[in-house]
Amino acid sequence: MNDQELRDLLHKYGNNTATEDEKSLLESWYLHHQESELPDYTLDERLQDAAAVRENLKRQFGIGRLISLPLRISAAACVLILLSLGGFYFLRKNVAKSQLSAAIHHDIPPGQNKAVLALANGQKIYITGIKKGVIYRQGALQVTRNQNGVLAYTINKSLIEPGNADNQGPAKYNTLSTPRSGQSSITLADGTVAYLDAQSSVRFPVDFSKSKERRVEVTGQVYFDVRHNASKPFRVDVKGQTIEDIGTVFNINAYDDEPAIKTTLISGSIKITRGNSTATLRPGQQAITAPDKANIRIKETDTEEVTAWKNGYFLFNNEKLESIMRKISRWYDVEIVYPQDQNTNVEYWGSITRYDNVSKVLKMLEITGDVKFRIEGKKIFIEKK
């Protein structure tokens, strides 16, 4: 909407003369853009009109300091803004309660912290919950978890005897993997932190000191915060391509059921090599590669959307239903069943926490009027309304 239309809506809202549709439109706009983009008129007018919107939202959703929080965090637990072929909707709690399908009779909890650390010696450490402290210790190896829930893999080299088999021969590898409905994070021996989404893995050397580089392999989706070391580059191998950091934070999405590998640079710089093709990314850029092609396509992207999973919420930005349901399938460990004639090209825009039961996410999607859901065991059936 233009400035004049927005100004008119603000005045009508403050005077309680706005229709329900106008209120919904204005509240949706306000949550997304906040006060900084209100039309250019006097400060008193801006504050007075904006306050009316803010106070009403506080009454509806119990949000204390809404204005200081971005939409994608402050509204995540109670509101989803959806852009579909049917129009623009701002979903309120009282509307949702009256329009939900009765087909959701039971619920499925969200994913949680759980992973398996497979050591080079064949031993497996099963990691669940958020308990901090020492999780595993044997000889020179120690696995701990800090107060933020991040695992730390360390080796006390002073405890490794020169003749020990672990100190001889080719490099040995450990693998941290998460199941469906699991997530984990680990600080590697060099200080690099890896965050793993559901159904993902990182394979890394027992000891980085045996090589001139730090090379790891990943599957699924992993977010890296790399401890830069110019003399020992950090490289990630994923499905036939290599990513090299240059002081970097980046995200890799390489699930087998996704149509492309997406590497997104958050900060720093990375170089991607795939066959004979190479590309260097700037922050905010995403490299897209198809599994069966060597070329690398670069585009600008929304890094907040890409890293939403790591920060604890779903964020959909004109995202198709099929893509959304793949995320739900992995995080809640469910099978999605589509009707034969289901249109999966409908696009959604919005945000909701990942830590609610699946029914809350499905209920939000149902409000669009396009689909309804039925949960049977570990299956979610999508049906037309």
C-alpha cells in the first residue's frame, strides 16, 4: 500500500472505524514493517496511530514489547501470515479456534536434541536431552556439552602415547548424525561449530593436526561457524562439490529429497568448486547446484529465512506447500500423503515456532481455506476442503 492509503488506515484504526478486513491488513503490515516505515507525517501523529495498532495486538496476543521484536520471532508462537492464491490473511487466535478441521484427533510432538556420535573405533555414543557436562570420556577423548547445549569434541594430546595406534597411520574419522525429528550441534577440535538439522550428519577427522587441511563431509542440512585458519583451510565435501571457507559462517542444505543443493553465505567468504566450475560468494548470496549438473547458479537470498531452522522456527517466504511439508516431515518424523490432484504450487508466507506440536502448524495452514489435514499414527494426510 502507498503512504496515503496507510495513513488513512491508521486513522480509521485509531478511531475504531476500520472494518475487520482493514484491521487485519494493517496489523499484518505493522507486524512486518514496524514503526520505522510509517508514512512521513508528524512524529506525534505517527506515535499516536502506531500505538493504537500496537496496543490492540498486545491485547490479542499478550505480546509485551512487540515493537522491539521482529515479526519472525515475536509473533511466531501465535500468528502466521499467509500469502496464498486465495489472498492475504492475518490469522488471529479467535478465528483459528472456530475454523479448524476436526480431523486432528491426536498430536505429534516436535523434534528434540538427539544424535549419535559414531567414533572411529566403532563405538557409538547416543546423545539425548540437554544435560550439560561430560557425556563421554575415554583415554584422551572427551565429549562434553556446554550450557547452550552445544557438544564439544576434544582430544588431550598429552594423554596419547607416541606408540598408540590412534596416533599412527591414515586419518581416522568420527561421524555425528541426527535422526528424523532430531537436532544437535558440536564444537570440533579446531573450534569450528557445526549445527545439524534433522536427518543430517557431519563426518570429521579424529585429529585435524594430521593434515594440511581441515576437511569434513556433510549430508542433510548443516550450519557452520568456522574458526578460520589461513594455513589450514576448512573444506566441506557435499554431493560432489567442495566448499572452502575464507573466515566464514554458512549454511548447507543438501537433503536427498530436495531438488538442489543450496549453500548460503551468512558472513565472510566461501569458494565453491563443482567439477570444473568455481564460484566465490558474498554474504547474502546463495549457490544452487543440481545433483546432475556441474554449473553453479548464484542468487541473492534472505539469510534469515535460510537459518530460521537453527534459530528455532519455521519461516516461509512465498514457499510452496510441498517444500513446507518436506520440512514438517523431517522435523516431526512423519510421512506426508497427498491426494492425486492436490495443487502443491500454492505459496505461503509466514512464521511459527518449531517447538510446538505439529497440530499447531497444521492448524495455521488450514486457515487458508485451501487444505485440511488428517493425522493417523505417523502419517499426515492432506485433503481438499
